[in-house]
Amino acid sequence: MTASGAQSLMRIRLRAEQDVFVVRQLGREVARAVGLEQQDQTRLATALSEVGRVMLAAGPDTEVEFTAEPNGVPTLRVAVGNPQPGGAAEIGAQLVQVGRLVDTMEVSDGETGTVVRMARRLPASAPRLTPDRMDEIRAGLAQHVPGTPLDELSVQNQQLIAALDEVRAQRDDLARLNAELEETNRGVMALYHQLSDELEETNRGVVALYAELDERSVQLRAASEAKSRFLANVSHELRAPVTAVIGLTRLLLDPASDPLTAEQRRQVDLIGGSAGDLLTLVNDLLDLAKAEAGRIEPQWSEVDLRVVFGQLRGTLRPLATRPEVDFVVEEPAVPGLRSDEVLLARVLRNLLTNAIKFTAEGSVTLAVRAVGDDVEFTVADTGTGIPPELHERIFEEFYQVPGSRAITGKGTGLGLPYARRLVGILGGGLRVDSVPGEGSTFTVRLPKS
Ligand code: ADP
């Protein structure tokens, strides 16, 4: 009956019903000796007494052998054999529940009769089953004096009480866990409700904010349109009388008119100059109002940059007459682009005029280059420069850098906002890089096509 590698610990023969108590006690002893835990000792003892009872009922002369498997996973095995042949099916049916108390149980018919084999793995905490330890266990078991059935009953009762205690402790644990779980659930639900309330509240806030934003942007658009309309109307109304004043001063100064005294001539000159400034302002305002009102429709065509650069060179050279300043219009590195020639030239002229106005010495340079699918025009000067915090403000209407004085000519503070509008209409952007005292570079970026 000994399995390979397993070593016999003890063998006992059952003849009468009382022997079931003996085998039960012995089973517990062996289980304890090889290192099974308390509960497993009871399980094995119970399984063994059940198997013994069933086997004895099938026929007397039942033999029980305990073996231990010290190698691999240390295991305790018990074989209960009965010389009655062919009883495996019936015995197996009676022991179905018992099988649960051990790791494996099998009932088989062999040449020597019916055998029930059970096995239980030993826990890692069990002492190693060295040959010495095996001898020690054998010696201990040989000295084991079986108790009376009454002793065994009392032990069984104690085990039952312990098992019941454990069941109660487990039930209490379960009840406590359930209570905790319920509490946690309540907490989670409360948190969930609070979060969804907050979310709803936030959503309501966002919706209200968007509604307000929409309303504000409608108001803003209306205000901006009203401003453009006002600017356009006022400047249009002003243009006729201002042009008339200029015409009248010319008439007064005409050699064919009645002669004026030197003082009168000086005053009429002053009137003419102021009226000229006013006309420039009115014209700038009218241009800006038109651009803002979306009334500028670009005329798209292939623009030959050599032509545009040539014209700018020609028209602006008279402004850049000071020998201290080099006025350079480079040969265009990009032959052309699809744009509105008139609007593009107006933007570049505007930037070049500014550069000439604010540069006392050094150079003013216009250049163009390709950047990916875009074209970049740069107007670079070595003039007064603009403090970094004002780089955006100079694009606001009427804004002029405090203390900045044009070297030549005057300004209205409308040139840059107008230029930026036009560049926007052409589908591009206008930006500035500048260091006070070193100079400024204005960059116009436009799509090539
Ligand atoms: P303005 O008619 O005064 O030139 P702009 O809108 O063209 O109006 O420019 C606004 C202001 O930006 C100018 O008054 C000047 O202070 C500053 N600015 C513009 N271009 C330059 C430049 N190239 N160098 C230094 N400052 C400049």
C-alpha cells in the first residue's frame, strides 16, 4: 500500500466498531506529529473515523496505514484497505462528503480488496520530515496509548465547541464587514450625490456665462459697427470743408492774388499746414473705418514683387534723403505671390514711412523671403525702437509711444492699426520685434497663394 517515495509511519488493524475511536485518535496524533494545523488535524481524524466506520461495516479486518511523503510537496497519506473485493462503488458513494475534508480521496478495487486512499498536503510551517524526524514520529506513535471511547467523546465535544466558536466568530466578522460595507456604500452614495449636485451647479453657471458672453459679443459688435459708421460719417463730412480751406489758402498765397504782408503770409501758411494735417487724419480715419466695416474687397491677382519693390524704392526715396540713413530696398528673393497689389503696397509703404520717420541714423531695409508656404516681408530699421511692453499697444488706434518723436513728418497714430487690418484682410499677420535704442523690425507674413 506504500506509494513510491512515501515512507510508512504506522499501520493498524481494525476489527471491531470501538476500533474506529482508536483510529480517530491515532489519525489526530499522526496529523499533529507531521505538522498539520489544529483544524486540519480534526478534519483528518473525522475523515478517518468515517472511512473506518464505512469500511468496517463492509467487512471486518480493515487495515489502516499512515505514510509520509517527505520529498516534493510534503504530504501525509492514509490508505484504508479491506479484503472484501468489488465494494468501491458503494463505499465511494457513502464517502462523497468525507472527500471534502482532505485534499484528495479515491476509492478503488484492487487485487487485495477495496482501498480508500486520502492525502493532505503539509503546510510550509511544518517541520522537515528528515529520516531522524520520521524515526522520532514512529517511536512517539508506538508509545501512544489509546483512550477510551468516553475520552474520545469528550475530545470530540471540545472540538465541536471550538468549531462552533469559530463559526460564531466568523459570523460576527461577516456581520461587522457587512455593516462596514453598508456604511462605505452610504458614504460613496453621499459623495456621488454631492458631486453630481456640484456638477449640475457648475454646468448651470457655465451655461449662464456663455449666454452672457454671447450677449456681450453681440453688444460689442453693435458698438464697433456704430463706431465705424460714426467715424466714416464724420470724416466724410469733414473732408469737404477741410479741402475747401486748403484750396482757399492756396488761392490766398497765389502770386496772382492780392499781395499779403509777411505776417499774413506766415499765418495763412500755418492755416494751410494745419488743414493739411487735418486732411491726413480725416483720410486715415476714413480708410480705417472702411477696413473695419469690412468694406474693403481685395482684388486678387499674381503680384510681381519686383514691380512693387521698384515702385516703393521710387516713391519713398525722396523721403529718405538724409545721408546718415541708408534706404535699402533689396531685390526680392521671392518673385511673386497671389495677393492684392494695391493693399500690399499700402502696408509696406506705411511701415517704411514709419521706419524712415523714427530712424536718425543707420539703415532702413525692406526684404522678402519664403517661409514654408508663406512669404515674409521685413521692414527693419536702426531707429529709436519700442519698449517691449508697448509692442501690442502701438497697434491700437491713436496710440503713439510717449516721448517718441518723429525725426521727419507727423503721425496720426492710425497707420499701424490700419496696416494690421489690411494684412488681416489679405489673410496674414503683422508683428513687431524691437529693442529700444537698437531698432525695430516689422514682419508681414502672407500666404503665397
Ligand atoms: P504714427 O502715425 O504715429 O506713425 P502708427 O500707428 O504708424 O502711427 O504708429 C504708432 C506709434 O508706434 C508711433 O507713433 C511710434 O511711437 C511707434 N512706431 C511705429 N513704427 C515705429 C518704428 N519703426 N520705430 C519706432 N517707433 C515706431
